[in-house]
Amino acid sequence: MANSILALCRHAPYGNTLAREGLEAILACAAMDQIPAVLFTGDGVYQLLEQAPEAINEKSLRRNLQAMPMFGIEHIHVCEKSAETRGIATDALQLAGAEIVLLADTGAFIRDFDQVLSF
Amino acid sequence: MQFTLVVYGAPHSSEGAATALRFARATLAAGHSIYRVFFYADGVHNGSALAAPPQDEQDLLGHWQSLQQDHALDLTVCIAAAQRRGLLSESEANRLEKPSANLAAGFSLAGLGQLAEAAAVSDRLISFGG
């Protein structure tokens, strides 16, 4: 049986290209029917806030994020503590077509997967 | 045990690039196998044939190439990440009408599907840098 895969999104959008390239890799895995679970943690939680990157001539990550439910990723896991420590109200974290699942214990969650792709 | 290494660190910039090389050597020396080394994000620069570090510094490219030759390693560079950063094979340089190619011998360009497949079939997947 193929491995279960978890993708971690750890980087703030636009500050580090791994934010975008991580989402691209997640979509590529899903397109190959290796649908990963996805967990936004650390500065990665900023990816789920509304963004206006046109101001810095960057392409929005929204399109990549919004493609996830279409590729079968219907649950977006978020580290509750990461949001809290950054002063982000968890109801500000939204993704159309997906359910935001807040995790209090990310360690226990991560432990259940065979592989972790860390972006 | 079968390992896949994912390298996000650029050589001579992130220690992750050199750590990946040492990890690869240690893995093989311990009798394990490496299914694939996948270079992604800034890690694609590891595949540049044009790196010319000072002589008293480690030559990461040369080390990767000799490891590749000794063990027939699969060194795959993500094609999309490589194009963004100016790492091109002959055929990509021609196709994109760029003045030169710089993908080093021993490395090959491929899509993200190679990462997905490696994650699915390897016993362990380890990330370096990023």
C-alpha cells in the first residue's frame, strides 16, 4: 500500500518561495492521486489570510490554495497555537470549498503519517 | 531501507545542501539504498555545472557527481523550479531560446510527479534546508 503523506506549510506567503512551491508540490501530488493531508503551521498560517500581493508585484497564492479542494483536499488543518501566538483570529482563516480544522496537538497528528513533506 | 532525499538548500548558501550530501553518503555506507534525490526550490542550484567555488572549499557538485557515478544515483531536479532560477538543460535552453545551458552531468530535469512518486514508494523521506 502506498504511503500516507502529510504536507506541512510552514512559510509565510511571498517571504520565501517555498510557500508557493510547496502549494505547487501539494497540487502535483494530488493530481497523481497521492492526495496529501495538509497542515498549516508556524508562519504558514499567514497563507490563509486575505492577501493583496499586487502591491509588491507578486502573483497571489489564492489560486493555488483554492485549487486544493478541487484536487480532493477538502480539509485544511491549521495549528491553533500558531494562529493564536500570531494574534490571528481563527475565523479569519478561510478557504472556499474546504473545511478548516483546528488542531491543538499537531505532534499527535503528524505522527499518524508515513511521510512528511515539509515546505 | 529505501530513502528519498529532498533538497531545498542552495549550495554554498544553506548548510542543508552539504548536509544532504553527507547524509546520502552515510545512508549508502550503512547499506541502505537511495531511491531518489529530488532537488527543489533553491536546491535546484546544486545541479548547476557553472559553480566554481574557491579551491579550499568543498566542491559539492563534484561530490554529488562522483556519488552519482559510484551508486547510479537518481539526481532529479524539478524542472519548474529550475526554469524560474535559470537552470536549463540543452533541450530546455533551445526550447526557451536562452543563450546557454548549465545542467550538470549526472543530474536530470523532471516534473513534481517524481517527488510525489518517491514519497509514495520510499520507506523514508528526509528534507534538507528550507
